[in-house]
Amino acid sequence: MTSSNPRIDETSVAALQNALAAEHAAIWSYALAVAFLSGADATRAREDEEAHRELRAQIEETLAQLGEPAASAQPAYATPRPVTDAASAAELAVVAESDTIAAWRSVLERSRDRALRQAALDTMSAATLRCARWRAAIGRTPTIPVFPGLQ
């Protein structure tokens, strides 16, 4: 995710900080969701959480290379609705992925740096696949969001 320019503009940095905040929230959401999931769904949630941890580390590294402080995670996040069972945990995973897709779409739209734009597109694609798996798990159609990042 390293930028090809030693310095990217403030708008790109702000979008990257927003993506970092979304990654923090996704990690927290998956940690909550996994408490209500079992079997293959719990394994998938842990894998998805790890993917978000890797993204968070890459963003923090990129920001450090740019000389920008990384936004900190919040101690907790509000869920759209209470998580009380496997179905609501899977719905939270859909929300977490949808939110990260939207944040990365913002990076793609606001950055002029080619490497950063490519990283945002790659990340959106991976998040869309994760989101589709969770949407399928809860029976939401269409399985793949029609306009990823715009919902």
C-alpha cells in the first residue's frame, strides 16, 4: 500500500485516515461477531478479522512513511442493532465490510497517487467478496452489492 510519491495531498491523507477508522471498526465488529458464531462461520470471521488487521497495519505503515500520525481506534463502536445471535453477528459482518468498502471507495475517488488508487481498488475487491459471503450467509440478495461502497 506504499505510495509511489513521498508525499500525497491532504485530501488523500484524510481519505486514508477514514479508511483506517473503518478498519479499526471492522476489527472491533469481527471480535464481537465471533463470540456469537461457531464452526465455519467463526473460522471465516477470524480470517476476515485478520485481513482487516493486515490492512490496518499497512495503512499505519503508509501514514508513518508520509510522516502522518495514524488515527487511533475507539474503545468501542455502536452497532446498527444489538448482536444477540449468529444471524445478527453475520449482519454486523455485512455492515463492517460495507463500511470499509465505502471508505476505500473514498480513497480511490480522492487520491491521485496511482499506487494508492490501485491499493484501494484491490482492497475494495477483496472486501466485496467478504461482504458477498456474509450476505449469502444471511440470505440477502443480491449477494454481491450492486454498487460496492455506495450503500
